[in-house]
Amino acid sequence: MKKHIATVESNIKTNIEARTEAQVKPVFSSSFIQYWLAQSFDYNRWVSELTMLKNIGINEIILQSIADTRIKYAVYPTNILGYTCNNIDMVETVLSAADFLGMKVRIGLGFNSNWWVMNAFSKCWLNLQASINKTIVHEVLDMYGTHKSFQGWYIPYEINQLTAITKTQQSYLNSFLKQITSEMKSNITRDIMIAPFYNRKFSLLGSISTWSKMLENTLNETGIDIVALQDSIGAKFNTINQLDSLYSYTKKATDTLGIKLYATTETFAIKSSEFISARQESISKQLSVENKYVEGFVAFSINHYQNKNVLSQENNYKDYHDYYLVNK
């Protein structure tokens, strides 16, 4: 086993050295936003929000989700039976603003918080969620498919090393993803992103090497184009010193599958159970380590933690802006 691990690590090192010259700049090209923050934004606020991102080199915003399938609520005018809707069509508003500014929008689907309990243990529950999300995909394509800014999809179900431990569970999850992605690919092809995470606190239940194999099994032939691995530094699931191993083993899986690997770099910290903006010094270190393995960087999240439009976050925005000017 030790000899096998050493061989894998040697191959990973060789691959990294071979792509050194092709490294992307260690700056963000995309940022997540959650609907609870943005559902009341009007067109002008979205223009302001997106302009803020554009000024630091970010050309894409990711709507993490557009519906809560547990409480049956959507931020767009869905026709799904029993659902209530936001009084502003958030999806239409952000797409219109992005069209105007020449930016991209990646649309996340519906999410059910029971995911954190059910995971891949119930095939019936996964199939139900897949069915609802296929309907959401169909509605989104019908209502917003002509927007030039609509250029990608996001699946908000976050996989971790405990999501699907057995091969049976991995097959359930693989089927769940295939059902959704097949609906996404039925019309104009837009790339599909997912953002898994690994928690070192539970490494005894799911080692880093089995994590790599689990990703291969669950994502195989799903049509997912981008794995935007969360570094989980802000959440304190991992440390800076563990990022090399985490991203190298994840890259082993994405290379095998022919999928792009991005980093979802957490720009927040937790202090006394409160989520606050991370220091730029930490963000810079995260980007530097991850840059050896990835093809792009996603922030979680400039909009939430380094937002120039929020008075208390102006200095955090300035710190990243200064960093961006040096590293772009």
C-alpha cells in the first residue's frame, strides 16, 4: 500500500511539473452568491454588484441555488405545483444585468437541506430530487435560454467523503447526477459545475485516497465538466498545510475522468460562531497553494464577504483589489 501511494504521489508531482508554465493567474474569475442575499436586488443593484466583480477581474457569478425544494420556494416564477415564488424574478433580473455588462451567469438548481441527512443512502429520495430538478432545468431553459449571459449550470448538492461510502451508494449518486445532467444537455450545451468538499476531521471514516476513488465512481460519465473543490479553510475542515494533499488526490480523480479541476476558495473565517471576512493574507496563501493544481478559481464569496457595496466590507474589498492588481 505504501509503495502504491508513493507511486501515485510521484505521478502527481510529474503532472504538476509538466503544467507549471500553463498555470492560471492566482485570481478569481467567478464568485458564488446565495439567493437569501440577492433575492430583493433590483436591476440597478445587480448592475452595481456585477460591476464590482468585473473591476477585480471576475466575469461570472454563480447563483448557488434558485429554489428550496424542501419548503417549496423559488426565486423565479415557477409553475411547479405547491411552490411559492419571490416577488422579484431574481433569475431574469441578474441575467438582464449580466447581458448589459457582458458577463456570465451560472445558474444553480433547487436544493433540499435534507441532503445533509439523506445523502446517497436513499435511492428513492435521490430520484425524487432528480425529478424536481429536471423540471427546474426545463423551466429555466424555456424562460431564460435566450439570454446571452446564461452560460453554465451549477448542481448545488455538495458531495463529501461520507456522502456515498459504499459502491451501492456511489451508484445511486451517479444515477442521480446523470438524470439531472442529461436534462441539462438536452438543449444547447452549457458546461456543468459541482463543488464537493473534503473534511479532514472525518479522515478515519473516509481517507484521502478513498476520496479520490469515490469521486471517480460518482462522477463517471455524468457529463459534469468542472469540479470546483472547496478548500474548506474558512469552515475549518482543513488547514493550509493539508491543501497540497487534498488537491493532488482530487486532481488524480479529475484527470482520470477528463474533468477540469477548479478551486472554490473560501474568503470567510469563523470567529465565535460568526462568519466574517477572511484576512487577505490567508486568501493569498490559499490561492498560492491551489494554483499548482487547478485551472480556475471561484470565490466563496466576494459578494458575501468582500463586498464593496457593504460599508463594513469596503476595506476587505480594497485588500483583494490591491492583491488583484499585482497578480492579474
